Amino acid sequence: MSTPHPSSLDADTIVAVSTPPGRGGIGIVRLAGPQALAVAARLLQLAQPLEHARARFARVLDPESPEAKTLDDAIVTAFLAPHSYTGDDLVEIAAHGSPVILEAILRAALAQGARLATAGEFTQRAFLSGRLDLTQAEAVHDLIAAQTLDQARVAAQQMGGAMSRRVAPAKESLLYLIALLEAGMDFASGELDDVDVVPPAQIEAAIIAVITPLEVLAASFRRGQMMRSGASLALVGRPNAGKSSLFNRLLERDRAIVTPLPGTTRDTVEESLALGGVPLRLIDTAGLRLQGDAPADEAEAIGITRSHEALADADLVLLIHDATQTMTEEERALAASLEGRPHLLVLNKIDLRDAYGLSSEGASILTSALTGEGLDTLRTAILRALQAEGAIADSGALNNLRQQEAVAATLQALIAAQTANANGLPHELVLLDLHTALRALDSLTGATTTDDILGRIFSTFCIGK
């Protein structure tokens, strides 16, 4: 969906239903723009005039009734510019949540000259009016999409400006260095043309002072992305090791098909859950055949290929082994290949210990998907492993690719400035790289950005937000 050009946003009055589709006790129609109050006044019969941040009782007029009969009762709240979410006049009409009523209010507003809002246009106006920076605007989307309380907490902190506060010291240091070099160049050009006023060692120290916190910020991307999108956990192992049974136990519902026959799972099965407040993407995979064992058919072969892909991409691997069987060389090789990566060795089927005994495979977690024994221990181990990997993100972590690319571009330009300074190049060339770094850093919060970037960001929002 296209996004209006920023120059047209202030001139238009926009309208949208801001509550989710469907029926509910309350539904909200939101108006924003210079004519928001006037349009609302023609749709409603108000008991009292609208005032800033004051709720008013109103009757919604039937737009098709020549006698202006009442269609519904509503509570109406106005937020006057510049003290509103969007920065311009904004009116919210809270009527009963019937789709028919909300559609009638929406169509009446359009008939009075309002325009249907595009996806994310209310939040885009908040950004363009300076009410939010770009990371705060992105956090609005994250808060709406949050599936766990921890995700909501992190998004709320980002909405409060956590990222901007984290970046501010580095930006101030960069601005100071740019001003220092430009002032030195002015002095040198007027007094001593061949003398650098700022020595290279001072420039190097100043650049390092900017680079150091930004490298720490760049390293937070993995943590932030896992908190935003969910850490991926892949259950891998031989056929009939009990992967699908453990998958269902962790989900606490039957999602994957379980039978006594090996190779039941032919494809990856993925589900989301929250564990200790951490969002997870749990992936059940097709059983990995031993070397020399051919897949039963083409479908199983494709499933095994996808299992290897899930194994390669997972943030944490659960290697499931049948505790009643001796671990094969191939399984030992797979376990060895996971060294250096977050993984847990899980010995399943310990409920059969009396009949078959147990294989001992070093540091491992003992579970029974049938009885549930060891599941709490497994959940605790998963959380501990994810926390070690930083799945619990701090409030100022990078959490999407746009943010990560902005910081990476800033660091690249700073390193180029560092190299230019070390090679004794003129300060004019060092400044070119420093200004490039400043533009890249400003793109993180939206101080400098382009319309196409804004279009990509806000088109992912729901209409009405």
C-alpha cells in the first residue's frame, strides 16, 4: 500500500476504524487533521462542546435519516494540536462495537470530506510532527504485535525513547569531533595553512570514543531480534526418538502427529509459545536417518533436507536421543558438530528404564514425553541456555534489520575516518567520512531518512494506528 507524501499529510483530515475487525463491546473511529473537530461535529449531537482530553457524551446521527435520528450513543474525546498522538487535532468516537455502526460512522466522515487513512498513517503523522522518533514509531508496531509480557515491556521501553537515549552520547561525541575539526580548519586556513590544529592522536581517541558504544549497540542485535521475533528451538534426532512427543509436551497440546512408527514426521512443524516470558518458535523436524539408511520416499527426503536447514538456523538445538538405545557414531558426530553452538542433549523415554536400562551420554537431560518426567528440568535448561545467549534483551537493543544496518553503516564510516586519519590525509577527507557516519546514525532515529524507507516501515502497521 502506498503512503501519502509527507507534504499532503497536514492538509488532509483522515479517518479509520482503530479497533480490530469483528464485534465487541466498544469500537473506535479515529479522525485526525485540521477538519477533525468540524467533521466530528457534523456526525454527532454533543451534550457539551469538545474540549482537550475531556470525554463527552454524544449521540451518533443516522447519516441516512433526513430527521437526524439517533443511530447510537457514544463517548467522544478530542485531543487538540499539538498535544495529540499525531500532533494535529484528533477525535476518537467510541461507539458500540457493531461493524455496521462503525461502518456507518466511517462512511459519514468520508462524506464530510475526510479521507480514509492508510496503514500506519496516524503513527506516521506522529513521527513527522516530531511526537515520536523512528525507533519509537517502530516500537508502537512491536507493542501491538507483542505476544508475551516481556516483549510488551521491551516495546514500551523503546516507545519511551530507550534507543534514542542510548545513541545520544555517541552522537554528541561525534558532533563535537566534527565541530572541532571544522573549527580547526577555519583557524588553519586563516592563520597557518600547513598546520593541523587538532593532532591525529586526539582525533583517533575521539573516534574510538564514538565507535566503542556503537559496537556494543551493534552486538545487541541478536538479543533484540530474538526478543522481537522469538528464539528458534529445533528438536532434531533419529526417527522415533520422541521428538514430536516432546514437542507436544512443551506446547502442552497435541500439535504434531505421534505414532509408534519411525518417520511419522515428514516436514518441519513450527509453533509459537512463551516460556518464562521469552517468546519461542519451537520447530519439530523430520527424523535424521543414519548413514546408509535411505529415506522411505521423496517426501521424507525433502523433510530431512528441511530438518538440516532448521538445524543450521536455530538459536538453540535440542538433540533428542532415545535413552534406551546406544548412541550411534552419526549421532555422536552430530553432537560434536554442535560444540560451540547453544544446544542441549536430551535423553528421552526414561519411562522405559526398567525394561531396557538407560544409555549414559555425559551431560544430558533425562525426560519422558509419555509421563512428563524431566519436563520442568528441560524448560529450566532451555531458559538458562537462552539467557546465556542474550534472549532477554535490554531496553535499548537493536531489534530489526533497518536499525542494524544503520548502526553498521555508521561504524563503517567511522572506521574509514579512522583510517584516513591514521594515513595522514587532510582533515577535509576525514570530515567527509565523519559526516557520512552522522547521516547514517541519524537514519537510525529518523532525523534523516527517505520517503521510501518511511513507506516500508509504516505499511506494516494496521490501519487506524
